Amino acid sequence: MDDRQERPRDIGLEKQTFVDNYIVASTAGVSRLVHPGQKHPDNPLLSAEREWETGFALEVLTAFYDEEIKLFRMWYAAGERVCYATSPDGFRWERPDLGLVEFRGSKANNIVQGLVGPTNGIVYSPEMVGSEFPERYYKSLRYEAEGWAVYYSGDGLTWTRREVNPVLKGTLVRGVCTTAKSSECFAKGVFYKQLPPPKYLAFPQLQVRVGRFERFCVGFSGCPMTFPDTFTAWTEPSLILAPDPLDDELAGERLADVMEMPLVSSPAEYRSEFSGLAGFRYAGAFAGFLWVLYVGGDGSQDGSAEVQLVSSRDLVHWQRTGDREAIIPRGTKGGWDAGRVHTSNYPFEVNNEIWAYYTGKRVGPAGDAHAAPQHTGIGLARWRADGFVSLEARDAEGTMTTKTLRFEGTDLAINAQCQEGTLAVEVLDREANPLVGFCRDECDAFSGDDLSHIVSWRGKSDLSALRGEPIRLRFHLKRAKLYSFVFADRSVA
Amino acid sequence: MADLHRRVLSIGTQKQLFVDDYVIDEIAGVSQVLNSATKHEANPLLTREKGDFGQFYGTVLYDQDQRLFRAWYMGRGGVHYATSHDGLQWETPSLGLAEFEGSRENNIVPSGPYEGLDYCPEMRGIEGPDRVYKCLRYLNWTWMPFASPDGLHWSEIPAPPIVKGGDECKTCKTHDAASPHPAGLPKYAAFPKLGAKVGKYSRRSVGLSWSDDYVHWSPPVLVMAPDDQDDENAFLRVGEALEAGAIDLAWPEDYRGEFYHMCVFPYEGLYLGFVDVFYICVELWRIGQLNQGGPDEVQLTSSRDLIHWHRAGNRMPIIDNGGLGDWDAGWKSTTNRPLVIGDEIWIYYGANNTDHGGLVWKDTLRTAGLGLAKLRLDGFVSLDAGEAEGTVTTRPLRFEGNQLVINAQCKKGSVAVAILDLEGRPIAGLDAADCDTFSGDSVRHTVTWRNRSDLSALPSQPIRLCFHLRNAKLYSFVFGS
């Protein structure tokens, strides 16, 4: 049926990655690799060390790089307290004295006012700076007894609870709900039917009977940009991700190295649960860090947790990437993050890399007896740009052919790594016949490592003659990794 | 890197179908093909009285005790009842249970099961003789449970207001005698129509609600929503329906796919669904009416846990859509589960020669009837190879029993089976070359190697099966004694 009805994908100037097969028609000798994040050698970069943090596991809520003030900024939870830290480089973190909340007779601490845990990540909208609602530049959702409550802040440090709450009733069983700012640049996005997706995304935890167990699953709720931007028009959550029989099969393996923990002892109870999702915009699609919990105890939530990658085109249908490998794996045995890891509410781009801060725990169980604060911390995982997934060929040459597409722009840029190999591209018509001038033999094969290499054929890169035409691309890879491609408009630059 | 398909699957003596690729590891030169059901030549088997154009929703079941086919379906004045000795020739008995247009001489079942019923004779001892037949009925914007001892006399089960959701809700038993399922699911599941926002539209989608007693139901969750592929298919199906004369109003801007309802039933260790895909081709407000117009199509889905659904057979229709002038070229809906009769699967379906919009706003030129379409046993999806030999290798399997039985059709071709060890090496004496090649057509052919079928000497470690197919269709395999 695919061939009969394939209409060209209009990708315009939108970058294409390989988290799914949206743009991939076929491959031969090429495999999809999911790249785990590179953990910073100094991890954990933050651990409980102040009096007001003592006794609590630190959990990162939100972290990003603020272009305006040239600082990395982080909100994290220490028990009920929400704290704030800054860093010039993202590695060395400082706890500024905010002077807002009194702790043991002193306000010399970094405790944020008005926002208490358990809470979710925060959303910062710098594009709102200068608007008529300066007290709402920062927003957060918190699950309270009667439903979702909205919190606003002008500076991220002093928060006010919205007067009328809840904005959405029920359905959440616990306070974990990540909200992620979906980026502003939707105009060119290949979103469903060209409709802009909701501006704000929330992924509440739903409790659903799956097989023999009531389990944590992930729901989705969207909130459009409203005028004024109240952060209140949330849709009823829909179930989007639930563990399946293969996840349960994986649980046995993933629990193997934590088996010695006394509470993880009952194979009949081995199962998988999804305790959260940090979903975000990723090159024209959506990706998410799925917090996968492998549970092994008798009716308890004890086990291990890792972060896996998922993706979606419409926010309703989500798919698991690759073979469900961890994109942020647990650390090696005995390490500070050997037991459980989960992420902040969204990663961010800086220095041509993707950064994600994550919470790590040494041991699996959620039980207090095991979660001594010195066994937890906040670390950093990094990827090259577009680096979650690549298509790779080893010694034998492999090919990937795209679906029929239409582009804008003048040049084709690839993000690829092949210092010891080659990567060549040919342009085909929709029936997959090579186009004269853009054949494989005519392509100047690329060797090297470049985030944005402009592909050329006999020294010429100009593709504007094919703009708007239905074409396919075929990539020839040998000892090469291809992370993304994008059509660029050099006439604008 | 994890290789999911290297994990060993314990299948015992459970038959394995190829509706999804749960049991398949590698496939070469073979395709997974949806087999659309063969319509009975005498269709429609049951037509309506003049002027009665309601939907043929409902249930057809075979009552072993009475040796009778029994049908419940929507009609004028309520749910109608019909019986048949052979499933082909139907009678509408005068039940005398309901007064309609001044007479009790009719086949109306008061408070009957218009979405279909669940027949639960095995629960007689547990739930009582009054709840052998059960259904959900839509009352006051919610679904309420009803029960009956005989399928004809129904009463409401006192219950808190239950499954919310739209005006469609199929139900199913998660267990039955033929498919005792080990997953430990609640006994009943309901699939209410929910709205899911996909792209521009809030769309009819499939929800799921659980119950262990048919009285208390969990809050429904979304389990299947239309995607962009369904929207692409809308263009094809609408074009086809225009050609068949089943629609006469289409507005390409409105084209999209939605899920009207899904009929779910257990089959050989998994769950199958007939999802009614509604291809909307026009918003009827464009002609001053409510609702939407468009044709539909019945497609096959499958699930292991009723939460994750697989669109089987590349979303091709399981019941052919019908062409120009056909009585069933328009709206179609299957009864809530098919029947296994002998070595066949009987799918009763209701149909019209007009589309959803036509049902809403047209009063003329309509036929409505109950038809029958058949598949061979396990015949939903097959692994097909042509002239060139193709192979299918399973995941590592642990089985019980000492024989391998296949369901295959290869009158002009052949099927041979090799048994491999975990590393993929043929086990001595059980390679494809040792296998006595099967040519023919059988729903249960016992595989032999050099005239021996006994596998009891096989060591207890897991094995893989590798099927070699040429001009063949392979429907299922099972280990037995």
C-alpha cells in the first residue's frame, strides 16, 4: 500500500533526523544506532551539601542556558524545597544567596520562594519578556489534591499560585508531570496538517491496568498559546505510552545487576513501568526521554530506572527508538548513578551540542533506607548536535534511500562522521532513477567529521534547479555515521 | 546492543498466527498478507422490511444446546432477533415481547443488545443464571450493564454510572474456552468511542475500560487513534466509494480517517479487532446538516494486552468494500465477534449501499442487510511466498508436545520446515532437506522428517523453526501431541 499512495513529503528547510522512518524509505547494509549520552567525567556535578539539602535526594527539575545573561541556570528539588543554582560553564555550579526564604534563622540560601515540591519542571518564555504580563515569564504546574494548579513567576525565584485552581481535575495520581516548552519556530515545522502544535506540553503520569498490574503510564496534555498567556487551557490527558510485553521481557535482564538488592527478588513480579516523559521538539518532530522503571519487588516500586528515547510526529502516536536501548543508561555498578536515572523536563542546545541534566541514584529502590542523600546527585549527559540517533554502515558499503520529498533552498548539508570512511549522496527522481549531474559517481565523497557539510557534485553544490520537485536522496555510507540532513538556503545567507 | 528477538518465547501448545511479528525473527522473500474474507454468494442473507434502514450492529452466535444460529441486530423499534439452522437461511420469530405500532407480532427484543452481546455460559455458576448474556446499553449519556438469562428477556444490572465515552461501545470477554489467556487480565473489556485530538480534529478513537464483573468499569483510556497514514488512505477509499456510487458528496479539505468502533475478540492466544475506519469525506454542515459523510472500511488489528494495538495486514480491508451497484458498497459493520464453524471463520456483517452521510440525510436508494463472509481457520494473515523460495525464521521457542502441526495452502507449491538450535544451526535429522515436503491444502498437517513426526527426543533447550515456502501460504503452526 505504501507505494500506491506515497505523496511527496514537503520538508522545506526542515532538518531530518533518523529517530523514526518518517523520511527513510529503505536501507541496505545500514543500521540505526541509538547513542547514549556522554556523561561528564566530574558527575555528579551537584550533590546535597548544604544544611537545607541534607537528608534529601537532589532532583533536577529544569536546567538551560540563558543567552541573555550568559549563564546556565538550574532549578532542583531537595525534598519539598525548590532550589536555584547558576553556572558559567554548566559544570561548576554555584548556589547564590537569594535572600528569599528563611532557613534556621537565615535567608542566606538558594531556596526559591512560593514553589514547593513535589513539583514539575518549569517553563521559561523569554519571548514574553517585554509583554504586558511580566509576572508570567516563568510558569509551572503542580499536582495538588484536587487537580493541577498553575504557578507564575516573573524571575523564576519568587512564585505565586494562581488564584483559581485546579485548571484540570483528576487523572494524575502523583505529582510527576513534566512540562516542556515546545519551541517557537513552528512555522516551517512538518506538523500534522500544518497545524501548529500546542505551545506547552505536559506528560502526566496515568495509572492504567496493563496485563496483571496497575502501572504508571504516560499521558499527554497540550496547552495552546492563549491571549493572555495563562497556561491554563490544558486538554484532557490521553494515554500515549504504556509498557508492553517486550518491556516486561526486558525487566529480567535490566534487573540482573541489581538483584542483590534485598527487595528485588521476585521474578514473577518483574515488570516495567513508565514513571514519566520529558517530551520536547526535535528537528521537525518530537522526541522524548522516557523514564523506564524496571520493577522487581513484591508489589513495591523497587527496581532500577533508565532513560530511553521515544519519538512522535503528532504527539498522540509515539514510538520507541531502536531496540529500547538506554539513551541515558544507569552508571556502572557502585557508581553514583548505578541504580536509577531520570531527566530534567527538557534538554537544550549549547555549543553545538545537546545537553541534558539528570538525577542519578546509586541504588535502585525508592525506599528511604537505600536513598541516602550522598548516594544521589545531578549529572550532565551530552550529545553532538542531532546526535541521539545515527544511521551507520561499517566496512561494507550500505545505502539509505529516502521517501519522495520536496525541498526548498539551494544546498544539501549533512551532519556526518566518517574520518576513516566516505559518504556520498545521489539525487534520484521519484521512481529512484539517478538524475544526471547528481549521480553517485559525480558526488564529491565526504570524509571527515562535520556538523554541516555541504554536499557537492563535481565541485557544484547548487540544487536550486530541483527545488519543489519530487525527488529522493540516496546516501552511500562506508565506515560512516549520518546524523541528519537539511536543505539550506545559501541565497539568504 | 539488545536484540529483542533473541529472547526465548515459551509457547507451550498455543497455536501461533502471523498477524503481527511477535513470533517472527527473520523473514526473507516472504510477505505478510492480509486475506480478505470471501463473501457468501447468497448475500444479503437477511434484509430489512421496507423503510427500515437501521444499522446491522449486533451479535450472531451459535448456540450448541439449541443447535441454532441466533442473531441480534438493530432495527426499527429496537433490537431484532432472528434464528437459523444453517446460518444461511434466517427466520424472524414472533416473540410477542414488545408492542410496536400496535402489535406484539414482531421479533423485537426489549432493552436488547444493540452493540452486540457477550455470551458467557461458562460464568453461569459464578455470576448466576441471570447473567449468562450481558451487554452495555447507552442510556442518559453513559453506558449501563444489562443482563439476560436467555438473550431475550433483559434487565438492567444496578450499577453506578459507568463507562463514559461516545455513543459507540463494543465489549468483549478477555477469556473463553478456546483461548484461555495467561496474561491475568480482568474478565471483561469495553471499547468506548473516545475523542483524540490528532492534528486539526478531535477524532473518533478507540478507548479501553476494564471490568472483572461487568458492573464496575475502570475509567477509559485511549488505546488507538487515527494517524496520518489513515488520512492518506482516506483519499484512496473515498475515490473508490465515489466510483461505486456509494457517496455523492465529497470535499477534499475535510478528508481524514477516524475510528468508528472496534469489535474485539480473543483468538488463539492474542486479541484481534475489526476496526471500523470511517473515512470522512465531507462535513455535513456544508449542506446544512450535522455530522459527517464518508465511507468506511473494516480492517484487522491485533493486540497482546488490549492496550497496544497493531494495524495488521497493512491496513487492507478484511471485508472487500464492494463495487458499483453492490448492496454492501457503502457503510459496513461487523457483528461483535466472528464464529469458528468447523474449519472456517464466519464473519457476519451488516451493510448498506450508502455512506455515513447518506444514512444521516438521504432517505432513498438504500438497501440494508446482513451478510456473511468467510475465512479459512486462522486465515486472517498468511506468510506468502511465490515461485522463488522464501524463508521465515521464528524467535527461539520453548514448546510442549511432540509434534509440529501447520496450517498451509500450497497445492502447487511446497512447505518444508527445519528445526534450528539457538545459534541457527539445523538440528541433525531435522533440517529442511530431511523434511518431507508438504504440498496440498490442510488446516492441520503434521510435519514429518524422513517419515517421523516425533519431536520428543529434542533436547529441552529452546529451538527456532525455519519455514521454507514456495508458492505457499502459511497460516499458523502449533506444537501438539
